[in-house]
Amino acid sequence: MSSFLVFITFILTYIIVKLWSSTKRPSNFPPGPPFLPWIGNTMHLRKESALAGGQHKAYENWSKRYNSNVLGLKLGNDLVVVALTYPLVKQVHLEEVFEGRPDTFFFRLRTMGTRKGITGVDGPLWYKHRHFSMKQLRNVGFGRTPMEKYIEKETDRLLTYIENLNGLPVWPGSFLAHVVINVLWTLVANKHFAYEDKRLQKLLDLLHRRSKAFDMSGGLLSQYPWLRFIAPNKTGYNIICQLNKELHEFFMETIEEHRRTLTLANAESDFIYAYLQEMKQQANKDTPFTETELTMVILDFFIAGSQSTSHTIELALMTLALRQDIQKNLYQEIKENSKDNSLVFPHLSSKNLYPYMEAFIMEVQRFYHILPITGPRRAMWNTKLNGYDIPKDTIVFMSLYTVLMDHEHYGDPKTFRPERFMDAEGKAFRDDFFMPFGQGRRRCLGDNLARACLFSFLLKIIQNFDIKLSDKPEDNPSMELVPGIMLSPKPYKIRLIKRN
């Protein structure tokens, strides 16, 4: 009996010590809310986010409460740091020590249980695939004239589609994601989706549900993966598994079609052909170029290109319907530049002719900050941030929200004012705080495509259609965005009326 009591005492003591140690902050770790045993700040963050209206606002509140521009948290067993000011966000963006990515259950689940692709990996694999992908995308026209031609063709299809709506109220989100994906998919697979393609619509719906089921930290599924066995729907596990399965089948169908028709003549006509050719050349070598890797790289392109740009256009159209004064100024600028030759298509290369349009797009990106928390990064070794010690493998988030809404820098950040990005001579400019695509080597791969699509699509829509609110009050937009991995507008309807 005494031996049993000794054993029980030992177990209880061990548990108590472990629970106590889980509440202890590392030495010189950034300030933040106290760690609770085992769960850290997980439930505290969920509650604060729900009350504040999003994780980004919870971080802002804690920053004020603890009087610190960098926060130190613990989510489950993971140490987490949040940088909240421009100098600190810039430091995390640019320093090599912060180029790592977390190796968590959620991150692996995102890429179908593997640690592959571009977005979710680091080290030699990331360097190699990032370099190869950028090189091959440029070869097939990314950021060059061929991409502009794809955008021009897709714009023509978009304008025809809108004209056929005959000015009836419509939710722009029902077709805008197709437009952006088509430009990207042409570069990747030399294919085009019809607007009525039900399979694509299903995939886009799944992606939308996925983005709403998680925050940037991965939610409960990241901290407590075992919850997938108890609540697979509530944790979002089933959504990701379904999306993974359907995306994999979708990609493999296209890859197999390319494999059957691969020749030296078409080896660089699109990204998939180029990748398959590289696989063929390295067939007898120890190489990271594999079929699984290809599907993960395509997945990164697909996820990145399907939502952020289309959401930004949705928000721009919403703003134009609400702010007829801004729409009038934009249309006047377009008219002045189309007097001499109305046939010239407005590619991004001609943005200097449209400074108000460029400033308007930047203000949409700043004001709505659809990706308010970026990352996550991983500290590759022990380092410091703002004088605090950051242990190796700490997960690091960056608050673009607090940078893009900085009161000291912008003065009136909660006012929508495109003129803030125009100088005294009426030219558009980008200030240092404006960084919607990030900075450094982890900068968004698709920023050129995104900027080109935003500029050309919006300009041509405004040139050809008067954007008005629906006659029905229930269709009117809300300025309150839906939280998730990225913020998105609540569905609304506008009328796009053909100009005379």
C-alpha cells in the first residue's frame, strides 16, 4: 500500500510540476497575458477576439493593455510573438532569422499532410522551389507582356458577363474569383474556366469556408490536433480534408493530361509542362522535384490567387457604390486619358497616367487590410526583437493592421481618403508603411499579378459601367468585415449599369 501511495504521490507531483512549468514565461520574453496551465492563452485569445471583432483587434487591445509593441503569448505548447509596429514588422520581414515557417499539424494538414510547396516550408527546399517557380513563371509570361494579354482577354470576358446582367442587382463575389483564377490558371496550366464551371465554383466555395474556419494561428486544430477526433466539423478538420481531396484530384487530372502531351516543343509553354520537364531531366537523381511537390506548389498558387485579389475588388466596388464622389473622380480621370485613343488597353505599365486610380487602389488595400495578421514565421535560432529574447522555434506573427492603421503616421487612418497617397503634384506614391504584399524574400510571389489585375479590371469596369447600390435596403453593403484567415466583405448586391 505504501508503495502505491508513493507512486501516486510521484505522479501527482510530476503533473503539478508540469502544469506549473507550463505557466512560466521564458526569461526576458515579451509581455502579455499570463499563461494558463496547459492551454496557455488559447481560450483567452478566442474570447478576446470574439469581443474585439477579430484576432488583429485583440492584439491591438493587448498591446495597449501591456504597453508594449511586441506581445509574448503561448498558444497550446507553442511560444508565440506578435510584432505590432512598422519598425518591428519590417525587421521580421527582412531578417533571415525570421524566414522560417512553423512545422505544426495545421501547416502540414494545409499541404495534405506533407511539408512541401513554397508557402509552408523553409530552408533549401524553399530556396530551390521559390527560385525555380519564379524563373518558370517569368518564362511563361508572368509579369511580362503575355500576362498582360491574358488579363486583357479576361477583362473582355468579364465586361461581356457584366453587360449580360442588364443592370440587375448582383453580388460581385459570385464571379470575381473566377476572373482572377483564370489569369493565374492560364500561366500555370494554359487553361481557362467558364464562369458556369460548377467544379471550380465548388472548389472556391470550399476555399471560402476554409478561410472562415481558421484564424492565422490555425485555430484550435493547430494547438490541439486531437480535437479532430472529437469535433471534426467544428474544428474545420473535415473542411480541409474535403478540400485537399478535391484539389488533389483536380490538379492530378490536369497534371496527367500534361504528362501525356509533354514534348520538348511545349516544355516551357506553361508552368506544369516546365515542372514535368524538370522532373524528367532529374529522374535518376535524388531530387525534390516530384509529383507531390508539384501539386503542393500549384496549391500555393491556387490559394494565393483565388481570394485576396477578388476580395479587394469586391471591397473596391462596394466603396464606389457608397462613395459616388470618388467614382466620379475616377471616371473623369479615365475619360481624360481615353480622349485620344479609346482603344488602348490600360495595363499596369500605364498606371502613371491614372494617379487617382492608383491611389484609390492603395487606399482600398490600406483601409480594409484584408490580411490583418501575416505570417506565421518561425525563429530559426535564438534571437532578439525590440530588446526581448525570442527562443528558437518561436512562432512570430506580424500585425499589418496596426501598421496600416497607424494614427501617428496616417493622422486619420479610419477615414477613407485616396488623396493620402498623392503628392503635391498630383502623382501617386507608396509610403514605407504601405506593405500589403509583405517585404523581403518572403514577399508575396503573386504581387505583380495581383496589382495588374486590380488596376486593369477596376479601371475597365469603371470606364464601362456606373456602379450603384441596389434599390433593396437588404442588399446594401456592410462596413463590418467577416473575420477569418483573411477579412472579407459580407455578401451585398450592386447594380452595374452600362454607361452611354
